[in-house]
Amino acid sequence: MQISAFGSWATPVTAGLVTGAAVQLSDVQVDGDAVVWSERRPAEGGRNQIIRRDADGTTTELLPDGFDARTSVHEYGGGDWWVRDGVVWFANWSDQRLYRLGGELEPLTPEPGTPRGDRFADGDLSPDGAFLVAVRERHGDGVRNEIVRLPAHRPGEPEVLVSGPDFVASPRFSPDGQALAWISWDHPSMPWDDTVLTVRNLGTGEETVVAGGPGESVSEPRWQADGSLLFLSDRTGWWNLYRWSPAGVEPVIVLDAEIGVPGWRLGTRRYVPLPDGRIVFARWSGGYDGLALAEHGEVTDLDVPFSAISAIRAAGPDEVVVLAGSPTAEPGAFLVSAKGSVRTLRAPRELGVDPAYVSVPEAISFPSGERTAHGLFYPPANPEFDGPEGARPPLIVMIHGGPTASAVPVLSPAVQFWTSRGFGVVAVNHGGSTGFGRAFREQLLGEWGVVDVDDCLAAARWLAAQGRVDGEKLLIRGGSAGGYTTLAALAREDTPFAGGTDLYGIADLAVLAADTHKFESRYLDRLVGPYPQASDVYAERSPIHHIDRFSRPLLVLQGADDPVVPPNQSELIVNALRERELPVAYVLFPGEQHGFRRAENMHRALEAELSFYSQILGFPLPPGEGIEPVVVENL
């Protein structure tokens, strides 16, 4: 055991390991005896490839070179592809057209008619296989979101079925093809606020509002063979499962746990009915995810090693396929029986690292004023090093995006990059995070920039008071909404943080309200207040208006092509700190959008952040990694 300053420890978890051969599994589907999934590959510029695994274990990459199954509907995408009888339909990233791949590859939708064109997502195939329905986002003179129908096997002009609501999602054919269900919502709501589930008889045009409205978020409609319709609703304060039929709506699974997830991306799959009526579902409770089985009104937790589940599909009468991960393994694809047995279909990446280097998170709850907030604490973990006697590790407070998202307890080499070097890490689930019920989620309404900041400060101070970290070496970092919270936490005279890293975060809320994409263009109405009526609140909550309160070093990492938080947000804060001659470093990544996808940029961002912390906390970089220092102006 070597004694060395926290942060300086040598580790096999390098930036190269974090990004090398890294993939992100985003969806899985079942096609007969085959299982099909998609992989986002940083080594290929963030391209999404579709993989088919046949019953004999043979895997085939389906997309030819130059094609990338990724839609930009809502900018966040999701529902990028679907499959039936060996045919794949997908949205291609470069032109956003829908393509059919079944032997020959052919486009089904017209070439873009505007510089930004039409975008398609979240499709469904009619029972007879003749037609597709999909969400179309049309960019031209404004942005329109509609549900369209088009031929499934030949090019054709899409026919508009649903138009009028600001947003639509989840168009789904009934088993007989005679009805269509879909979700809709209007500004200023987001899909986790107020949505409506509607069913239309395609023959008569008669429409029925099944569920939803003010104060209710409905998602994931799924038809049953008998013509009834399952859906998720948070009408009790938790996203639970319900069934609609002409006789009305009845509860199916009611728990103090979240089956649903916030609709940042389209095409989520958090539950699936088996042919005999049993239901396998994921449920988030106490900071961890898990699988459960509902049968005859009874719920049984399945004994599976997963703590985060992103997709579930039926795979026969007694099995499901899931994308899932655990605190000690990245997500993979698995076949799970209704009794809980697990077989690996697509193994998680083998990191080749001794498990002693892996920090397993502890779910924590801590006081924040009169409220209670939550988080996942990762202590340092390295079998070869310890810190000097009496010293405690520095702490990195990590803030998720959204801010309506959550910290997920699944192995992240990007977290282990820090813990194996001697940092403690706490991933905060502040008020407004999902996974803890609607009431907790709504703590952020009108309070963004207050509740989230208070909870992050409380987490850092609580862990320091517990003696688990060094209260003089507290750091904060976050991306997007988490970047805003980072800036807001540093723009406080009582900040406990020694420095922070802002990844494509928001410096000026008024600028964001005036310059962002349609999906989030009214998001701040509820988080802050309507603009410009609440312009004084926007100014008070915007870090750019409190530069005089900044006193700690800041690193800013930004994608040059970000449509969600444009580079002008980062440049506002960087230039203001430069003018005051405060320590600041800025790295702009050409070709990156909202969130870094290219391996070389992810690699550089990690090393730049480590270099930044080494300079402001005064520990040496570990030898042998060849880390290029980041330039910190005015340090």
C-alpha cells in the first residue's frame, strides 16, 4: 500500500479505458427467435449501429457504413428504429429520413425540403404490416409535431393523422388495426407534468380521452390482445400501471414506487405483459431500480442482479429481454425468466480491472433545510494506495441533467475514473429529481436554482461533517441543467466549493428562454416563471448576473454545435470571468452537440478536468498517463 495525496493515485481506469470500446445500449427488441439491439459507439463518432442476435448466437451488424440509427425529434431522440419479420425501419441521422432495411436499403420518406427537414421517431407497424405510424417533427416555418401514416414497404408521402397539440408521442395501433392510441401535451407542460392519452377509431374518427389532463402524466400505452389498453399514470403520485377498456379504467399495479420514467426520450419500455396476462416491470424505489412480476394482483420482486433497467421486451411465454446494469457492471442485454433466472445475450464490456478498483455506491439521504434530499455516495477505491494519515479525500458533487432526471446506480467508468484516483463522489438526487414520486419531483417548480443548489451544498456539507471527505476540498460538476446548478452554486458568497466544472451549462436563463429548441422552449415557465413576466426572477437566478460573487476557479467544456444549450451560454460566463481576471479554463469541442459522443472528445474532457483539479487543489498528476494539462487563465 503506497501513501500518496488523494487525487494523485495511479489507476488502470484511465481516460482511454473509459472511452475505448465503450458503447451505450439504447433499445432492444425481439423479432421471432432473434433479439435486436442498438449500440451507440463513441469510437465511431457516436454512431448508432443495430445488432441482430439469432437463436444460434450469431450476431450481425445490420446498418451499412455511413448510416446511423438516430433521430433528432425533440433533439433528444429515442424510438429511433423498430423491427418485424427480419425487416428494420429506422431514422437515419445525417438526413433524418425513414429507411426500410430488408435485403435492400431504401428511403421511405422524401428528401428534406428545408435546411432542417422532417424528422421521424417512435414508429409502429400496423397488424397487417402494410402501414407505419410515426411521430413527425416538421421544421420549416416554425416546428410542427404530428402523427403521420405512410406505406411500410415503399416510398410514399406521409398522411397526417394527428395535428394540433404542441407535442405527440407513442402512436400505437390496436391489435385489429382499427384504432390508434397516442399521447399528447401542450406548452408549457413537459411530458412528466400533464399529458393526455387519446384513442381514435380509425374507421369512424370517434375519439375517446382515456386518461390524463392537468396534474397527471400518462405514458407508454400498450394494447392487449383483447382490445384493452395498458398505460402508466402518476395519478396517485407514483407512475403506476392501469388498464382501459370500454368499461372504464382500473388499476393494475399500484405501488409507492416509480414504474415510469420522465419522457426525455421517446420509445421507453418499462413494462411488458406476457401472453398469459402476467406483467414484468421495472420499478424504481429507494434510489435503486429492480425487476418485478405482477400475477393475479400479487407483486413479487425478481432476484436479479440489476440496479438500473432501461428497456423490457417479451421474448416468449415465460421470458423477457432487458437492457440492464448493476453497480459493478455496465448495461448489457439479458434474457430473464419470470422466475428470475438470467442468461446473458450481450455481455457488458469487460474492463479488465480488478474489482477492488470499483467503488460501489451507497444510497444516502440527508437533511437540506426542512427537506430531505438523496444521493449515491462513492468512496475512493484503489487497492494499491491510501491517503496520508489524518487526511480525507476531496469530494466531487455530480449533478445530473434535466433537471428532471436522476442519478442511477449503474457502473460508470467515468465515475470510477475519479474514485480510483482518491476522490469521493456523490451523485445528488436533489428536489425535482425523478424516482421519488411526483411530490418530490414538483419541489423544483418555481424553485430551480434554489432547491437544487441548496441540496448540492447540503450533500457536500453533510459528507464533510460526517468526516468522510475534506471540507476544504469540495468540488462540483454537472452537464446541461447540472451545469447551470454548478454555476449557480459557485455564484454564491457562501459557496463551500473550491472549484467546479460546467459542461454545456446555462449561464443566463433569459437567453435560454429566447434561444433553445421547441421541446424545452417553455420548460422554464414552470421551473422559474413565465418569461418575460418573471424577468426579475430570471435575472436573480442567472449566474451571469452575479459575476461579482464568483471567487472560485471554473472549467467550462462545451460542444460547438449544441442546439439545446448553444455555445453562447458558455462564452457569456467565460468572458465575464476573464474580464474579472478570475481563474477560468474553456475547451470548445467542434462537431459535438448536447452531450459528448466522440471518443476523442470524451477522452480529452476527462483529462482536462483532472488536470484542472490537480492545479487548483495542488496534487500531482499520476505519472505515465501523458495527460495534456489544460490552460487555466488567471490562476
